[in-house]
Amino acid sequence: MRRENGTCPSCGVHTGAIENILIPRVAANFAVTSGFGRGIRVMIKRFAILSMLMPFAASAAWAAPLPKPASFGICGACHKVDKGAPNTIGPNLFGIGGTKSGEVPGFAFSPAMKKGSVVWNKANLVKFIMEPQKTVPGTRMPFAGLKNAESANAIADYILSLK
Ligand code: HEC
């Protein structure tokens, strides 16, 4: 169709030079009426889908591990909390939420803890953190317990978020 030198094959009048100006204009017009317009509609649709997914994205973020509370520092002396980290003086606490006491593989638990009489849910964790010996009589965890209920709650929430 397009000839650089000579007349336009359709109108027989204008030359290639004019064609060079006309064709980009027509192309731009076409883009606005079809492709570009459709692009915008697709973008709006995508945005709608995205905003429908936002609540799920938000809840996924909420399920991520909570920040480590400062009060966990004392526990951290004996407990690692990262997935796959080794047991040290105490068992690695990653993923213990919902398990029975004494189930962390590779740790030499006391018979009291191994009996598995306690499930590590929120209530039992809080109790254990505040009064280890009363909650699991005979535990060898060398820790007297935290008096501050608020700290114990925050630590329990933190441990349960490690999954
Ligand atoms: C001086 C070391 C030490 C400190 C400090 C310590 N722990 Fe422990 N922890 C242990 C030992 C050892 C055990 C295993 C006890 C047993 O077998 O009876 C244990 C066991 C546990 C268990 C049971 C795990 C399971 O899977 O049954 C939990 C939960 C726990 N500790 C949480 C904590 C929290 C939370 C803190 C801080 C408030 C803390 N510990 C402080 C040494 C410690």
C-alpha cells in the first residue's frame, strides 16, 4: 500500500510524505477507539477483581508470624523459634500450636512433658508460661514463670503464630 515516492494507490493524489503524517494519526485514533479502550476496560475489571481479593490478602498478612514480643527475650535464651532451627536447652517452639506437650522431634523431654497431657492451645500456653510447674507438674523447664498476664498472653499469641 505504502509508497515512499510517488502517489497514493488509493487516492492517486497525495504522496508518501503526506502518508507518513496521516498513518500515525489514524493508528492513534484506532488505538483509542479499540485497543486502548479495551485496555482500560480490562484494567477496570482487574482492579475490581483485585479489590475483591484484598480482604483475603489482608487476612493472609494477618496470619503471618507476629513480631517477637520483647518479653520473649527470656524464653529466647533457651528456645529457638525458626522453622528447622535446632533444639537447644529447650525445644524449638516453631509450630507447636495445637500439638501435645513433648512432641517436638529430637528433644529429650522429661517424662512429665512426654506424657502429652497438655495441648498447646492459647489457654494452656498462657497457664504454662505463668506457672510451668503447676501446669505440667514435674516439668524440667528451669523457669519459675512470668507474673505478668499481659506478657504471657502476648508470648502465647506469638508462639501460636509461628507456623
Ligand atoms: C532456662 C531455659 C528455659 C527458659 C528460660 C524457658 N524454657 Fe521453655 N523449656 C525449657 C526446657 C528444658 C523445656 C523442656 C521441659 C521438659 O521436658 O519438661 C521447655 C519446654 C517448653 C515448652 C513445651 C514445648 C513442647 O513442645 O512440649 C514450651 C511451650 C515452652 N518451654 C515455652 C517457654 C516460654 C514461652 C518461655 C518464656 C516465657 C520459656 N519456655 C522459657 C527451657 C526453658
